[in-house]
Amino acid sequence: MITLSTDSVFYIAVLLFAPLLLRNNSRIRRYIFLVMNLTVFTVSMKEPAQFVVAALWLLLPYLVTVAADKKGIKRWKGATITVMVACFAYLMHYDAVFNTLHIPYVFPWRILGLSYFLFRQIDFIMQYEYLKETGTRLTFLDYINHLLNFYTLLAGPILRYEVFVVDFYSEVKPLTKQEIFAHLNRALNGYLKIYAASAIAGYHASAWFNGLKNHSGVITTAGAFFVFAFFNCWYIYFNFSGYCDIVNSFASLAGLTLHENFNRPYLAASVAEFWNRHHITLSEWIRDYLYSPMFKALLTGPCAKNAALGQYIALFLTFTIAGIWHGTDANYLTYGLFQGLGIVVATSFKSWRKKHWPKEKNKAWEKDIRVLTLGRIITWSYISLTFSFVGYDVLGLLK
């Protein structure tokens, strides 16, 4: 998960000094930000070849987008994104694909932030014409600052190009002492989440996972697995939300705004609600660029006469793909499949209630404290168990 390091000490130093350099309205602010972004990203490079590949990854989508637009080339977006996804899979080492095809890896390393680069680049490509029409700033410098934004480099949040540019060029207003202390307090809480709560939960999760094979009975093994899942889900939450607390607070001190990524996700009463509360910017991105196009294609194709079926298929495939994006082995595929299944069940149950129950009964159901409590317990348990496939070889236990 997240350790806050490109090298950790260097990254923390950058976070501390960035507000002193960026909290101004000068014309050179964007150049200062560019230097900082390039410095942080360069520090993460292990060798010259990695830097060259990373530079090509950053530059080519922009150059192709601008060139295609100038020459009036049509249907270039799909081809460009397809090539990018294929290159992404290769650079991330999706063994199930490339080992099966007997294609060797030329590069043994991976590029820091590659997954989040891909999301931001696809957003830029898909929105380019709209950005031009609305008069949004479209400069190469802003594109690079958007991609390399060191606050979001490690693990998001996923910012859209338009949102980033509008925010970056908005007037930076002075902070009150109360605001400064509030941001610093949030950052401190973030460090405590990562280096205390997350570390403790992670330690116990690993200990219980490593001890699973020592249990012989089905009941004791299942119980031990649930304890492992309990600690692991809290490890993931404290680790990821702690990181977001840190970068959000320091970005605010520097005069930048990042979107919130968490809204008490473990209080969700259904899997569908959970994904509106957890990793919010990812949920919004996959809604716009995976689910919506897929659903539309199904409605105009095989599911033209059954919109509900189209919705369920689109939801299931969307979260399966999101699971594969999270990691390269079968455990992440399984994680995605379970998330897809959970959100389809939650969505179909809600649709069934709306269809068969009166509005008053539905409203009463959704506000009933007993229903909410039971829903939260079931949802939290399901999420905990399915999150076990993130970072652990759970499928390996079956061998």
C-alpha cells in the first residue's frame, strides 16, 4: 500500500516546503510547480531507460491529441486509448496476458503513478474537444503539471484536467490561523493513521494471514480468516485515507484543492453506497468512462429491450475491470468479480423494492435504524472479506 515515498524523507520535505513556494499569485507559480513536479518524479526513476519510457508515456498522448485535432482526424480517440491500455498492461507486467503470448518484458521496473497517469490522460483525451470549446487553458505546461502533480502522484485523488486548471489559476487567498492549524491537524492525523493505526492493523493482518494454514478445522480456519479480514480492511482504510488526509491538507496550505476521496465508507448500508463513499474519485471516473459508455452500448445493442439487464451487466463488468486495474494477478480479478457481484445484488434489490413497494414503505425501510444497522453490518462484512484479496495471495491458500 502507501508508504509516502518516492524516497519518503524527500517527499515529506517537499510537502513541508511546497506551501512556502506555491502559496502566491505570481506568474511564475506554474513554473515553480513544474520544477517541483519534475524533481519529485525524477527522484523516483531508477535508471535512464526508465526516465525515457516515462517521458514517452507522458508526451505521446498529448502530441497525438493535438496533432489529430489540428488535422481533423476522426475516430482517433478509441485507437489512441486502446494502444495506451495495451502499453499500460505491458509496463505493469500483466503476466496472465504476456506470459501466455510468450512476450518477454524488456523493462523489469514499473513507473511510479502509471495507473493514475492513465486515468488522467484518458480524461484529457476524451474531454479535449470540450475543453477547446469552453475556452479552458490547454497548454503543454498545464498538461504536464496536471499529470505530474506530486500531491496526487502516488495514489490520487483522480483530478480532471478542467478541475485542476480552474483551481490552479484561481486567486490564492490568505489563510486564517484557524485554517492553518486545521490543515496541520488533519495532516498529523493522516500520519498517525498511516504510521500508527495502519501499521498496527497491517501487522496483525499479516500475522493472522500467515497463521491460517496452522488451522485444521473449517470453523477455526473461517474464524481466523475473518479476524485477518477485519484487520486488513482497517489497514486499507487507515493507510489510504491517511494518505489522502496528508496530501489534501498540504495541498490546501499551498493554495490547491484536491477532491475528497472518503466519506465514512464503513458506515455504508449497501455495496452500492460503499462505492459512493470509498475512493470517490475512482468511482466517479469509472462511472463516466467505463460504466456509462458500456451501459449505453448495451442499451442500443443486445439489451435494448431489457434496460435492467444492461445495467447489471455494465455494473458487473465495470467493477471487474476496476479490480484488474488494481493489480496484475488473479486475486485482484477475484476482488473485482466480488465487487461487481455485490453492487449488482445491492442495485437489483433496490430496484425490486422500488418496483414492488409503495414509496412510503421504501422511505420507511431506508430510514429504519434496524435496517440501517443490519445493512451496515452485512456491507462491512462483505467488503472486509472481499478486500482480503487486495495485497494477499488468498487464492494461494486453496492450493
